[in-house]
Amino acid sequence: MRIGVDVGGTNTDAVLMDGSAILASTKQPTTADVGSGVAAAIAAVLTQGGVVAQAVRSVMVGTTHFTNALVERKRLEPVGVLRLASPSGEALPPLTGWPADLAACVNGAIFLLPGGYEVDGREIAPFDAARVRAAAEALKTRGIKAVAVTSAFAPVNATMEERAAAIVREVHPDAIVTRSNAIGRIGFIERENAAILNAALSPLAASVVGSFERALRDLGIAAPLYISQNDGTLISATDAATHPVLTIGSGPTNSMRGAAFLTGVQDAMVMDVGGTTTDIGVLANGFPRESAIAVDIGGVRTNFRMPDILAIGLGGGTCVHLDPELYGARTLAGDLFRVGPDSVGYRILEEAMLFGGNTLTTSDVAVAAGKAAFGDRGRLPAMSPATIATLWDRFQAMLEDGVDRMKTTRGDVTILAVGGGSFLVADTLKGAARVVRPPHAAVANAVGAAIAQVGAQAEQIVAYDHTPRAVAIEKMRADVTARVVAAGGDPRTIQIVEVDEVFLSYLPGRAAQLRVRAVGDLAAEPRGDAVSNPSALAQHAH
């Protein structure tokens, strides 16, 4: 028995699952304090399913809080940056290219220190423990607790970052230290950016994860808590609190994994329609296609694992700007109305016309067009059929453009429509072979969290002249498998889902950048007395 929760900006969705059976689901308003909204959602599915709290064996949560914090520039901690790359690494100082407002929020102090490695492992300059200690003393004096330690080619050799982090923790015990090699890939600037963002989010992450844990305790749930990662797998709550950037893309990822589970379709394009945006992504073998380029997060280029997602400004609460005098017009020219990008978001129940508000939204248009049935249709303005059809066609054109932008091959694709606003997706779209609407589509994100597996990834530059290719790959397979087991995975279910090999022609000999990823189910735990109301369970299971 497990619970999946997805905390969005508008709604907190939850599902209660027993094996592959969905026993209960709910949508609850997201609350400012996070925890009470999560508690309300979990309590609702427990009551629906007739299940006692003690029967829950695991809870999986996905959240958009960290993304929102970066976008809104709120609750970010000033960061002390220790860059170990001098003298060659001083040309572009940290925070170069960042949006000025975001840089102002996170720039606590910057220290350019000797150290780092070349791509072949040679030192750029010797590690200077005294200067690192002095930097740590300065951060302690200034009260800067979030620290990012970066070193050139740390994924090749992480020794200097580890030594620097140990010194900072010794001198400044209250510091929360992020090492770049635990976050990003080979590219130095993008990896450093990711480490700085992670450090800036760490205090918020500790608070958010703590609120999740308190919510579970208040409900009497003693089950372990897991947080969804960007690649559709899980990490422990402790790891999420120290590595929040690894969870930034978990919202759309959960929806995509949930869509695959609910439909049984492993290769498709997913449209997750929320209250503000539609996130379009691609499933490959049941997992989200990973972005192959540097990902822009809040205006900052990063290179940690992120799904390849296109977000367009069309959701159930998106505002439709239309001259009221044209409501009864027989037709609309394209320049007489505008769709979004603003949205009423969580205020839809107060501001949309269907619910007595004064703002025309996409939901109002969908109900007027007969594509959805909720709210009070009598509150809608008098719009002509031509007006309604023109607006509806504009919605579909936006979605069809998104399909074209996400395609990488010719031919039509299968579309999986999920999310609370999935009624905005027509049954036929240009470029779509078919549109599939699974059961429980509105809570696919929570389903994706509930069925998520434990994952691990290893990346390394390997010289095949010294280590045979087969030996190197097998060693990394064993490494990621051990990491999955250590994270709570069942050894019997572990699969290697990706082996990526890129040969590096600029290095002497036969060198390659090797990346291996593995996933596995959570290890099963003994089942307890799961049901306080057996008839309710039988009814839901049926």
C-alpha cells in the first residue's frame, strides 16, 4: 500500500495504490504552508480507500516548489562560491550570464582559488588548504551558510572538491555544502551554475521536506518518504533536502510516467495540461526523453539531468482576452483576441465566469463549446458559434505547434492527454495518430509519483587503452546497481535502462565519456492490516 502525491502551484493531487490498483484519488488546493495541503490530500485518499495510516508502506512526493522559487526569485539563500580552477579558470567569474535579479539574490561571496584538473586528470594547480580555510572563515563571519564548491573536471576527479567541502564543514559547521560533482556533468560553467542553484535552494528544501515529514507524522504514517527526481525515479527525503535541483523537473516527469502506466503505452508524446501551462514531453521506453542540451532554469544554463519538456501558455485557467463587444460577432479576426499567457491559476473557482467571476478563461470556452461540463454554463457570456469555434481552433493550433516542435522523426505520433485541463486537447490533432485519454488522467502526476522506481546514474571518462571497454562498462553497471540497492531498490528488479557512450577525439588514445543508468522497484516490505473497511477496498479494487 503506497501513496503518491504531486504538489503543484494550484492543486495537490494524491492517489492511494495497492499494487497496480488505484483505490482512491483526490485533488486538494495547494496551501501556502505546503504541509497542510499534503496532509489534507493524504487524509482524503485514506478515508476514501478505507485504509488505516499504519498500512501505508511508502509515500512518494513530487513538488514544483523549487522551480517556483527560482522563477519568482523568492526564498533563495545567498551563496558562498568556492571555485577551484585558478589561474586558468578566472576568465569567466561565477554568475556570468545570470539574470541580474537572480544573481543579486544568490551572490553572497565568490572566492577564486587555485586547484582543479585538466580533462586527462593532471592538476591545473595544487590544492591550497590554507586559502580554502580562510574562505570558510570569511563565510562564517558573514553568516553565509549556503556554500557551493566547484572544481574544474570534478566528474573526472572529485578529490579537491571533497577536501574543500571537508574543510568548510570543519570551520563552519552550520554550512550546507553542495559539491558540483554530485549535481552536474562535465561542462564546467553549467555544472557550477547547477551547484550554485542547489546551494541557494537547500534551506528551502530542508523546510519543504520537513513539512512533508511533519504531515506524515501528524497523520500517524511511519512509512519512509521519497521525493521524485527529474528523470522519473526516486531519492530519499534526506537526499532531496540536500540536492533539490535534482527534483525541479519532477512535476511533468511524474505526469509522463503516470500516463505510461495508465495507458500501457511506452512510446508516445504526453500533453500534461494544468491550470497555467501545458507541458509536452516524449516517452521513450516508458521514461521521459532526457534533454540533450544545456537546460535553462530560471534564466540560468545548467547541465544536470532534466526531461526534454516544452511548456506552452495554455492551461485550464489561461485568460482569454476578447473585446466584450465582439462576443456576439459572427467571426473573429486573429488580431481581435489573445490567449494567455496569463492565468487565473488557483483562483479559477473565484475568477472564471463559470463560477461567477469576471474573467473569460479557456475552461469557459471549452464548456461553451461542449468539450467539458462543469460550473454554471448560464453564467457564460453570449458568444456566437463562430466566436467559440475560432477560439477553440486557436487552442488546438497552439497544441499542434507544440507537437511539431517536439517531434524528432517524421510521421504522426500517439498523444497521451492527462492533467486536470486535458479537456482542452481535441480528439484529433494534426500530427497525431491518435489521442488517448486514460482513466484517472486528472491525477496522472500523482500516479507517476506512486509508481516511481529507485534510480541511479554514473558518469565517467574512461581511457580504453588502460581499461578494456567491456570491463569499464561492467564496472559501472555494478556501481549503479549497488547505488540502487543502497537507495532501497529490490536487487531482483534492477534493470540497466541506459548505456551512453561518447568517444572523445580531443583526448589521446581511445577515451570515451561513459554514462550508465539503472532503475529498480522499491524493496517490498511486509504488509500489515491494510484495510479498516474491507468492503470499501473490495469496491475500489473492483
